[in-house]
Amino acid sequence: MNPQVVRAILRKDVTAFGRDRFFVFLTAVGVVLYPVLFWLLPGTVDETLRLGIAPASIERLIAAGAEDGSGLATIGYDDPASLEAAVLAGSDGIVAGITFPDDFLAATAAGEQTTVALLLTADVPPPVEDLMRGLVSEVAFGVVGEAPPVDPLTEAVVLGEDRVGDQITFREQLRPLLAFFVLLVETLALSALVASEVQQRTVTAILVTPATKTDFIAAKGILGTAVAFVEAVLIMALIGGFATQAPILLVALLLGAALVTGLGLVAGAFGKDFISVLFLSVAFMIPLMIPAFAAMFPGTAGFWVRALPSYPLVDTIVSVTTQGAGWGDVARNLALLLGWCVAAFAVGVAVLGRRMVRL
């Protein structure tokens, strides 16, 4: 590989990239839009479940017996009609309501059965309904002066990290997706550049000069990795991603940029026009974005998600930015990501090299 020739090809590619108004526009929009979207999202998580109670006298009874920090808040309403309207409108942040009959206290104390109405909207999850039924039972036991039947041997054991009181905000969950989406968009730009040079026989003209096939592929790899890495770093800086363990994130983003660049070489080698390049790039983008979307939902990712090449990058970003992970915690992820980078580049170089030979 001739460094001078590679630099000359790089200068040409940078000029060609700058003249592509479509990708320049996408890049500019991403740099502005992603940080704005990120900072507009809520930065806190409200873990309190709010229930409306009618009549207000029952609500005061429940509130008096509630423990501080229980995660449950009740709001009293004078009549069932007001409560129903509040539940439908989501007023005061309530998600559901309980309507007790006016004679509930007297009837329960006398041992008579009464009917309590649970007011739910269609999008309320079943666990909330179970909680409301349990709350009604607690109130009934309190009225008659009996302790609720609780098994003293029953103990809740939280497996994994217990994030009660320290939930990850939607803003933080979106950070890996934004960072990875930037990498993929820049890969699309590289794919389009490679495909156009292959179809327009620019490759043939370059190879007539002292430049070799190795010089051409090296220039494309350096350009794709550099552009994707620089923009990813810029976006991460604008969304506050480097607040902790910045060196780890820089290494992870560099490896991620190399990974998507290798895939971009493959898409560019097979692409015949913009539509085919777009189709091939999207075919790579969709599975690679699955781990980033999975990070937005609680729980452990499935085996097939962890087997995707982008998972080590996403998991590293999440671990570092939300849990303060160190080098030892993410060493395995970085090693896997490095392996995927080598594999992607090897495939990209082989495919593009064979395509250049056939020209």
C-alpha cells in the first residue's frame, strides 16, 4: 500500500462526498435533529402509580395507611362521575380508578358483601388491575380489623440488577439507537460512493495509475471509518454520552465505525444504482438495529439478539453510560466487536476486490 496514493484517493473521495447533496443534507440534519430530539425527551422516570378513589373519604383512609415510598399515590374524588371523567382524560396523572359504594364502610364492617367498581382504560396492563383488587382487599381487611392473610415464608427475590428508584429514562435508552443510527447512515453514503465508482468505471481509471487495488480499498475503508466515527463522536458529545468513561466509548465507536464500513463495502460492491444500494444497506441496517431497539425495553436480550454483530457495541454504550461500567466489565464486548470488525472487513475487501477484478 502506497500512503501517498491512498491520500490522493482520499482527497478525491472527500471532494466527491462533499458534492453529494443528499448525504450532506442527511448528515447535517442528523447532527442537528438527533441532539434536539434527545434533549426534548423526559430526563426523569416517574415510578409512582396514581389511582383515583371515589368517594374522597375512602381515599383519605387509604392514604393514612399507605407507607411512604411505596410507589402508590391516591387522589380522592367526590363522586364516581368525576372519577370516570378523570380516568378517561388521564387527569392528575391517574391511570385507573376505584369507585366504592357510599355504604362500603358500614356494609363491610357488618360483614355484608358490596360491589366495588374498577375503572380501567383499554391500555392499562393486567398487573395494575391485580394491584387494584389487592388494594380493595386491604381496605376491607382494615375496616373489619383483621390482618390480611400473608404467608410469612413468601419473599420476593429480585434477580439481576434491581433498578427500583433508579430507572433508566427513555432519553438514556434512546442514546445507543441514535449513535448506531448515525453509523449506519454514513455507511449508506460510503456504499453509494463505492457503487457509483464501480458502475461509472472510475475504479478502472484509478487502477490505470500507479494506484493498486489495495490502495483503492484502503482509501475507502479509511474514509468510511473516519466519517462514521467523527459523526458518531460528535453526536455522542452533543447528547452527553461522554460524561463517564469516555475512552471506552471512543474505542467502542471506532470499532463500530469499522464494522459498518466493512458492511458498506459489501453493499457498494453489489449495488448497481442508488435503489439497489439503498435496498442492500437497509437489509444490513434492520438486523443491526435490533439490539439498539431491544435496549429501549427492560429485560435480558434473547440469545439471537446477543448473537448479532451490533450487540456488543450497544451493550457497551448502555453499560458505560447508565451503569458506569469499566474496562473489565466491557472487555468481552470489545473483543467480540473487534472480531466482528475483522470479519466484516475481510468480507468487504474480498467482495469488492473480486468485483474490481471483473471490471
